[in-house]
Amino acid sequence: MHLLGGTLIFLGLLTRLWALLQLPIVFGAVFFVNILSPYMNAELWLSVLVLALLFLFVIIGSGPLSVDHYLAGIRMDKKKKL
């Protein structure tokens, strides 16, 4: 799920959906796996960064260089022609 979701988020295809599906997994990694270690490790900070970026993708969505944006432009062109 991480491999497929990460690839689709990178491409900007259904970004909000896949970021939302990744959130529980990363949330579990931050609060149930990494937080239990007795010292602050690099994995915790990386997991917190990924969690914050996933929240950002859920809120903002994909950008102008995404497949979603490209497909939305094609749909708008087809509606204008009709």
C-alpha cells in the first residue's frame, strides 16, 4: 500500500485519497512505534515529517504539475468543445 500510494502521490494522481489512506499507517508509526523508544531517534523525526506532509496533501491536494491537474484540463477542453 505504501509503494502504490507513494507512487500515486508523487505523480499527483488521486493525491488526497491516497494521502488519506496513508495517514493511519504513518500515525501508527509515529505514536505507537517510534514514540516508545527511550531516546529521540531519526526515524521519529522522519515519521513526523511524513505525517505533516500527508496532512498537507490532504488539505491542499495536488499541484499544477500533477496528473490530476492535467486530466482536469483535458476534461475542461472537452466540455468547451461540446
